[in-house]
Amino acid sequence: MTATDKVMYVFPGQGSQYPGMGEDLYHGFKTAKEIFEQANDILHYDLVSIAFTDPDDQIGLTRYTQPVLLTHQMACFRVFQELTNSKVTPVLSAGHSLGEYTALVVAGVLSFEDGLKLVSKRGELMGQLGQGSMLALPLMRDEAQLIAKNHGCQVATMNLPQQTVVGGKDSDIEKLEGAFSELYPRKKAVKLDTEGAFHTDLMETAALAFKEILEQTSFAPSTMGVLSNFTAELHSRDGSATKNLLFEQLFKPVNWLGCLKTSLSFGIKTIIEFGGGIGKAPEPVNKRPNLQSIIKKNFRAFDYPIDYYPAINLKTIKESAKYF
């Protein structure tokens, strides 16, 4: 692997948070410690405590989940940069929902401070004004859209050709879940642990309130291509369209499948995933990357080989850095 190969950075969204995230980095690298302490200063609360020990069970609340994840992703990224002497030059960055903000920070469109303030307010509004719930269906978009519409719900995320997430009011999702079991007895729908039906019309009130915050934010030209969840195309290089794309992203579907399809036209050979982690084992070292399975399944479906490297904790960052 060389630093000249076409690289895309990716950043996961909610669902990849866990108590203890970042503690290994904080104690291992001054770079990471500075990021976490800067986040504390910007937010005026103890984000470090929430991320590391979560004494009051707050890490799963959207208002805290989002800034914790962005901070952890940036700490992973900065440590990776340090270990590779910043010689990796990506052509693209992309993030799943919340992760799109980290992608914009890494691309220089947003400062870390502005990105953190935005996701803090975004999470607060989504938690306060959100309603409804979400259900992952093992169906293609058209099939999912039909059953969702018949039960007053909407498509919220396209992750894979055969995985679509829908959202709606709690009562409608419950009815949809029952209907799905009857229509597809051999398939399993999975209820997601969220504080609302994100990326649907039920988030429009939060999006309109968030738009006022976006209007006060400065967006700089990007140093690399950044993919939009909403359009599955690039943000304008001058940052002029980003404000509206982030507004739309809050209450319109996340087209992650489309983003990965778009990356093919850039000849991507390598994907590096930063931050977050999933799995029941509590220690960072035993966590698995959130997006790895989805990314690999999609690229197999595209019949397009890629190299994939996780950079989600101290162990994986050190291992992945050796290849560059």
C-alpha cells in the first residue's frame, strides 16, 4: 500500500457509540488528549467523562452521542495522521448521517469547533423535537417504500441493495412491523434504538430550528471531495451548497448506498474508517468497525475490489498505519 493510492475516509453515525470510547487514545497520545480536552472547553460540559465512564447513562442520548462521536472520530484521525506523518492524501471523505460532519471537518469545510457546536445543537434538537421510531428492513428500496407508505411511514436510509431503514410514528412502525412479519415470515426486521424517526418528515421541525444555526456558520472550500448523504454526490468545492445539504440531510433519506456507488467513479482503491465501534465486549480493543460489513457487502455487490482498514481504537490505528 502506498500513500498515492486513491483513498476514501469514512466516518460512522449513531449506533457506534459506547462507554469507554477514546480512553485508550487519550492516555496513549497527546494529540488525542488535546482533542478531547478541547471538546470539553467548547461544549462547557465534561464530554470526557461521558465518553469514558458515562456515569449518568448519557452517551446514548442524541444530544451527547453526536458530539462524543465526532470527537472520537477526530481523535482517531489525528492519531492516524501522526503515525503516518500525514502522508495519506484522500480524494474523498464521506460519513453516515452524523459522520458527514466529521467528513466536512477533515476536509477543512468546517473547523473542529464549528463542527462540534453544530452536532451538539443538532443532537439537542433531534432529541427534543424528534418523535417516532425506525425499523431496518432486509428489502430493496422500492419494496421497503411500498410497505412503508401503506403504513404511513417513510424510507429513512438506504444502506445496502437489500437493506433499507424506514421511519414513522411509533404506532405506525408497530403496525408495519406486524405486517412485515406476515408478508416476509422468513425475514427479520430490526428495531433501531433511536430517539425518533431520523431522516424523515418527523424531523422537519428540528431541521427548521437547526437551519437557523446553519445560517450563522461559515463553510470554507474543501481540500477533498466530500459526499452528501442527501444527494449521494459531492458537496460544492467552495462550500456554498453545504448549508442547504446539511439542512436537507436531517429530514430526508440518507443514501449511503448511493454514496458508495458514486465513489466508484473516483477509482477508490482504499477505504479507511475512523472512530466508533460495535460489539458487546466493553473494551475499545475488542470493538468492531461500524461500517465495515456494509461497505464490504456493497463493494462485493458492485464487483469492485477495495482494501479496507479500520482506525477505530489504538490497536487498529497502529496496525492500519503500518500499511501506509
